[in-house]
Amino acid sequence: MSFIINRFLTALVLAAALGGLTACLSGPSQTPAQREADKDMADQVQTALTSDKTLYARHIKVRAENGVVTLSGYVWTTEELAAAPQIAQSVPGVTKVVNRIEVDRGAIQDSGVTR
């Protein structure tokens, strides 16, 4: 009988630990207002990127969370790679920019076809 109780208690402890770990990894859920503010910031950064005449931003994706903006995707040149986070940082409310953009090495630079 004690074997069954020990197995049950072990399973219970493991389930509680797994539940706690899952709660920690998922983080606190955002309120609708926070989600809307993040969407607005991402939209503002996307607009700033696409409005810049020196940057072809069609392949850049923007995600925002509590003032931290993450840029991902690709650009054609190293100059665009350097410009994108600077443009994003200039948007009011942006506290940090995480740059995950890559240069597409297969692109033909300064070609009317690729732009």
C-alpha cells in the first residue's frame, strides 16, 4: 500500500512542478490595452521603416512588446541593415531594438529587379 501512496505523491509533485514551470514560461498575460499599445507601436515602427526612402522595408517584420521592438526578416545591403534599427529607435516610445534582420546575400545589389 505504501508503494502506491509513494507513486501517487511522486506523480502529484511532478504535476505541480510541471504546472509551475508552465506558468513561469508563459509569463503574465497582457491586457487588451497592452496588446493594442504593442500593435500601435509596431505599426508606427513599420510606417517609419517603409516611409524612409533609403530603406526597402518590404521584407522586414516588426514586433513590439512593452517598448521593446524586434525586427526580423531581410534587407539587400549592409547599409539597410544598419539603418533599420536606427529608424526604429527614433520612434517615440521605443526603449530597445532587437535586430534580427539578415542581409540577403543572394540579392543583386542596386538592381531595379530586386527593388
